[in-house]
Amino acid sequence: MLDRHLLPAKYEEWFIRDVNTARVAATTAIEGHEVPEETVHSLINRGKSPTNDDEAANVNAAVAYEFVDHLSEEPQMDIPLNEFVIRELNRLFMKGAPALHTPGAYRKGQNTAGNAYTTPNAGDVPALMRDLSNWMSVGHEIHPVVKAALTHIQFVAIHPFWDGNGRTARALLTLMLQRQKPIKYLSIEKVFQGDPDGYFTAIERTLGPKWPETYDATPWIEYVVGKVFTGIEEVVNRFASIQQILDELKSTLFAAGLKERQVDGLWFAGNTGWITRADYIEITGVSGQTASRDLRSLVQLGILSPHGKTRDRVYEYIPKKLDEGEHDPSQPRLIED
């Protein structure tokens, strides 16, 4: 489906960066570490230092998803998804946690999850995780989305770590989905975040109140498959919308005298809803002085609206066609080199 909406390489790169920001913000928000996506963007793309535990959790998640991306590309696609990968994901998510939480190591005691779900005995965890790892590494005659869903629910059922199990489970799900292109454009975490009650209810309906040695995974599989299709549909629609924005920008703004770099900046702003000076510098490669001048001219043309103080200023995208009478052709353009 996405073949009909192929984007130029630079726009695809920015799109994927936006997906990365969304999944990091979403998976941590599900666990209560809610941080605005604009802030998460600054943390993982601008090098902003975290100022609290919620921001630190998002920075950790970004590093964990870099690991996911690494394992989703050739030649790393041949690396088996096993206990090492799972433990490393948890270690990355839980970096900086108290030593008692033993990031990346299986728990040595009993814990609970969600609405008092009772997990299996700690002594059983190593064998259960070994079985799960072996099952993951073997080929099965089931759809890869179903296999990813089953891996997620079994991992959640075992709850092998003291903390970070939910984030690790979702990253594992994303890793298995992302190896199935073009699902790499999907943020299943954001889809789950949009339906938290449905997400947790599907888990609870499948597992019940305590560790079951066997269970009917149908409610969970149906939920995940439905959400994956919903997410893919949203990606396809977003690709189409992005292409439309790009076509309109090129036809109206080039004609209005804007430079290609300004069209690039506006495409980025149109896709995300906003752009910062640092974003503009990165995607266009211009100097800070030129970026400020370009952004100021776009504000004067009414296409961007500035919010915030100079250092943290965000420019909101205001859809506007310059070929519908907004600009007097007899007047000089507000664009400089």
C-alpha cells in the first residue's frame, strides 16, 4: 500500500524520526512518565539534558529503540531474538534505576503487575524465559504479527523483571513487527496509548488475575491484529497527506518565490505541526543567522506562528496558500539568502 506513496529520501528520514519520537513518548507515557512530544524531540534529537525522572525515562527509551532499530536492519536481521536481546532491552530502559531493581537481570522475588496480577514464582522465571526464547527463534507457520502478539503476551505473563516489563514487552513487539517491512513506519506504542483501557483490558481478559500455565490468547491476538491494521491504515493515510502537503507546498510556495530550503522547513512543520530553529538548521544545513532570517520571513508571510521565548521558541505551522490572494505580487518578497 505504501508503494503508492513513496517519499523522497530526506522526507522519509524525517518521517521516521517523527515515528521514533512518538513511540518513545507513548511507551513511557503508558507507564506514567508522560512528557510532551516536543520535549521528547528535544531530548533525543537536540541533546537536551533531562531535568526529572520522566524525561530521563524517555531518554532511556530512545536508546532502547535505537537498539531495536539496529536489530531491524541488514545484516543484523540475522541476529536471533533471544534472552540476551530481551535482557539488554530491559537494561537500557531501566538505566539509572536503583540497584535493587536489577536492570537486565531476572527478578529474585515475587512481584505483581497491573491490577494485582500475580506473576509466576521467581524460581520458574529462568526456565520460562528460556522456553520463550527458544520458541521465538524457531520458525512457525503462523503470521508474523500473530507471533509478535503471542511473544508480547507470554512475556507479560512471565513478568521476568522487577520493573520495565511493559516497556520491554512493547519494544519486543515493535522489534518483531519492524522486521516485517513496511511495518517499520508504525508506532504501535502510540496506537496503544490512544486506547489504554482497551490495551490493558485485552491483557487482563487473556491472562486473568494470576499466572496461568495455559491460556486462550484469542482476545489479545484479536486486539493486536486489529490495532496493527488500524496503525497501518493511519500510516497510509498520513503518507498520502504528507505527499499532498508536499505537492501543494511545491506548487504554491515555489511559485510564490520561496526557496527550496524554506519549502523543506515548511514540509517538516506541516508534518509535525511545528518546527524549531534547531530543526530548521539541521534539515536545511544553513547557519543560525540564515535560519532566523528564513523563519522570520515565514512568520511575516503568515505561514508560521511563533510561540515562546527566543531560546525555546516553537513555530507552529499555519496552513496557508500563497496563490489565493495572501500576497501582493507588486510587493517585494520577504525572503533573503
